[in-house]
Amino acid sequence: MTIELIEGGGFSQLKHVVKTIGHNRDVDIEFATVLSPLPDIRIKIDNMPIELDADDVVVCEHLRDHKREITINGGEIAEMTVMSPLMAGDRVAVVMYSDNQGYLVLDRI
């Protein structure tokens, strides 16, 4: 068994795997720019003439405001709110599915 090391970040690695395994005609991964952040997010997908807004996209949990339980110094448990890292101008990877009718903001790039 040979293990192939793939250069680049997570998105580059995912893109390489998709190319190696084959293209799924039901899903495309594109780059986009955040025009305005959550909660009223707007994004512009490269090479598409339209802007998508909050009603058009699903944003992964790690990119939204969310709560986490944390352990401090191995004992005390506390709840922490993690704020969305998305800001206007950020570049993101977007998964388009259902014949480009559904859009999932996967991660910042």
C-alpha cells in the first residue's frame, strides 16, 4: 500500500481527492467572496453574475456564532461563545448541490 502526500491546504487536498476519485456531477466546489458577514450574509461566487444572501446559503457551524463547553485547567467546565470569523472580503469555499440550487459555505480559504 502506497500513501500519497498531497501538498497544500485542506481545500487543495480535497480538490485533489475529488479529481483522483472522479467528479460527482451532483456537487461542485467553487470559490466565493463574502460581501457582508453573518447574520445577513451575502456572497458572490466567482464567475456567477448573482449574489447569494442568507436565504440562499447554509453556513457550516464552525463559521457561525456557536457555543462550546470547555474545560479549564482540567477541572472547571465553562461555556464559551465562539464568534463567527467571517468578515466582508473573506474568501470561502462553497459547495453547490442540487443542480446549483443549494449552496453550502464550507470554509474560509
